[in-house]
Amino acid sequence: MDLYLVFKVVHIIGIILWIGPPLGAYWIHLKSFQKDSSHLEEQIELRVRNAFIGVLTIEHIGLLILLVGAFLMLNASGWTLLDIFWIKSKLMIFLFIIIPVEILDIWWGQYAIASALKKVKGDKIDAETRRVFTRYDRLIKASIPVLIVTWFFFFLLAVLKPA
């Protein structure tokens, strides 16, 4: 059995787990909390935000699996894959665009929101918690277009494999 192919499958599973939540859950999340959705009660919002942390956990586990799969693929190739232009291009995009976005997403989406949710008393959202939620919602609105363009280039590079 070719270990490279096994690691490639692991890498692809990680990609699916990493990209899946933003393509579905983020859109639902954003639409749920638009200003014209004042009919949502704070109790429901708190439940949705708590559940969303689980979605983020799946996404970030997917990112970790993706990274492990990529590292193992590079290792199985004897690191010769790093000589290929399109692989280097994907790595540069990942390092300079994806990593900063994901660091912010992990911090604001998981740690800051989870911390703010622990401080909520009852079903009432205080001003500080609302600020944390708003910051994260703005991060999502800014990062989704960046991620979609980046994913497009990742897939373009992987399929076309330009020299």
C-alpha cells in the first residue's frame, strides 16, 4: 500500500471538515443575527452561539487533520514535493492568508465567545458580551470572501498543477 495515497486521503478528509462548516454553518450563523432579525430572543441566540462553538471545533479539527495529512504527504515524498511550483504556491497562500485568518477565528470564535458565554447570567446578553459577538460576526463577514477566493485558488492550483 502506498502511504502517500493514505496520507492524501487524510488530507482530503481534513479539507472537507475544514471547509464544510464555513460553507454552511457560517452563512446560517450570519443570517440568524442580522439586524432585521430582532424577532430572535436572546435565549435562542445564546443557544445558537453555544452550538456554533461545536461547529468551530469541527472546523479546527479539520484544519489540524489537513495539516497533518499535508505534512505526512510531504514526508512520504521525501520532501521532493516542495520543489513543485504549485505546492509552494499553496503553502505560501496557506501561511500568509489562511493561518492569520484561522488564528483570529480560533481566538474570537472559540476562546473569546466561549469566555463571554460563561459570564452570561440567565438569558440576558450584557453590553460586553454583545461587543464580543459583534466583533466575531464582523470577522466572519470579512473572512468569508477571503476564504472563498483562497479556496478557489487552492483548487485551481491542485487541479491545473501549473509548472
